[in-house]
Amino acid sequence: MSLSKIKHIVLVLSGKGGVGKSSVTTQLALSLSLVGHSVGVLDVDLTGPSIPRMFGIEDAKVKQAPGGWLPITVHEGDASAGIGSLRVMSLGFLLPRRGDAVVWRGPKKTAMVRQFLSDVFWDELDYLLIDTPPGTSDEHISLAETLLLNTTEQQRAGAVVVTTPQAVATADVRKELNFCTQTGIRVLGVVENMSGFVCPNCSECTNVFSSGGGEVMANDFNVRFLGRVPIDPQFLVLIETGRRSRYPQGTTVNGQDISTPADAPTEDQESRDPALLVHKYKECSLAPIFGSITADVVAAVQAAA
Ligand code: ADP
């Protein structure tokens, strides 16, 4: 099976759609790569696979090899820069119109999830992140069963559960945590996304929604709270246009100054700059936040191994 050379498999789950599960998967992948891990991302979110868009590789063509698919390389590892390789496989690559939701019946969906797990040639990876559909559907059960049968306990690192301040108030995220308990999936921690706002004009991070609910809920369930991630419109700019994030002087996030230096390339210079997404991401306000979330995830994985 193609999973045999993978050290740790991490599921990314959310109770409902639109809370930022794919964004969290993407940023966990970039942050793990930035600290030297080789990373794979498997997108099995049949409700609308958005991982290709996140990595700017929507037009990539997946190659078939005897017995399976070759994942798309976002970037190769660079030992001198301390960066690990990043590869992606998404159901989106196989759909005629990218971004379409799949309208298959249950059995076909579960078969596809199984095939996706077994038929991608990942080679050696430190981490495989699996972006799952929202909620707790048949695909999740199939995913959990397939992993149970085909991986060792050491490989099955656990799940990162994503929520938002508003979603905490609903039953969805609690259902997700209960699902993990029932299926024996270890919860590595909870991320509260869209918690506060990095204002592009006034260099302040304000709470647009009440925050803190994720932490209370994590405590109730006795699972680790990994942190709050604000809404940063500059993250969207990076994802949608590939342009670097820019912040006015004096912008601080979690006490760290992230203002754009005066000598940074202008937008015009930048359009000719082919810097990799992983390097540009380092300048996004969310990168230090994910750096610390990632360190906690790695610690949780290692503690469980
Ligand atoms: P999900 O996978 O849960 O459906 P997505 O990750 O696709 O959600 O996020 C929904 C939209 O919100 C996307 O356009 C994404 O780029 C944006 N988004 C998510 N989190 C943030 C954030 N912290 N800051 C800015 N935009 C975000």
C-alpha cells in the first residue's frame, strides 16, 4: 500500500463547511515544510475540493503510473534552506470542472476515498495531511476503517479539528469530537479559525466575533487547544493572486511586528518574482501563528508515538 512509507497521518476535520478547514490544512502543510518536514496533502473533500486552488495548482495534470497516481509537486525539498518537499493529490484534479462538488452516491464516494488512500504514490513522507469533507459522513467512516486496516497505530497520528467562534455555539463541532471518540481517532487539538481580524488599514487585530469558545470547548472535551487564527484578508490575496501579504507600519499580531519593510519589492517587481508560495507565506501574518500551532501538533504527535 502507498501509505507504508508515511511516518504520520493527520486528518483535518470540521463540523461544518466554510470554517477554514482547507485553509488550515494548507497552512499546516506550509508550516511543516518550513521546518523541514516532507509533507503530502490528500484532499478527499468531495463537497468541493479546494486544495488545488489553495496551492495555486488548479491547472496541474495528474499523471497515472502503473497501479496509481503520482501526486503533484508544489515544491521540492531544499535541505540548504531547511525546507521539506510538498506534494498534493486532490479529487479536484480528476473532475472535469475544477471546484465542482461530487454528486456521486454513497458507495461510489466511499470506494473513491479507499482508492485515494491506496493508489497514490507518496513515497517517503514525514506527514500526510488528509483534508476531509465537513461533518461526519460515510466517507469519514470509510476513511477511518481504511486507515485502521492499512496503517500502524504509530502512523495514525490523529486529527486536528477546525472550528470558528460561531460554529462552537452549534452542535456540529461537538459531534465531530464525539465521532473521533467513537471511531478511536485521537484528537491532536482544536483550532479556532476566523477568530478576530487583521485590519488592513488600522494595524490592529480586532475581535469581530466573540472568541474563546473553542478553548472552553476543548477544555470540556479534555483535548488540546491549539490556538486562534484571525481573519487576514492578506492571506486571501496570497492565495487568490499569489502576491505577498502587505501590512501597514506598526501591524502586530500576537505581539509580533509583521509590518512590511520599506525595502520590500513593489507589486510591479513582485509580478516578475517567481518566489515559491512557501517563501511568500512566511511574510503572512498567519505564518507565526501557524508556526506555533504546528509546533504543538508535532509535539502532540510525538507524545503519542
Ligand atoms: P472549508 O474548507 O472549511 O470549507 P476554506 O478553508 O475553503 O473552508 O475557507 C473558506 C474561505 O475562507 C476561503 O476563501 C478561505 O481562503 C477563507 N479563509 C479561511 N480562513 C481564513 C483566514 N483565517 N483569513 C482569511 N481568509 C480565510
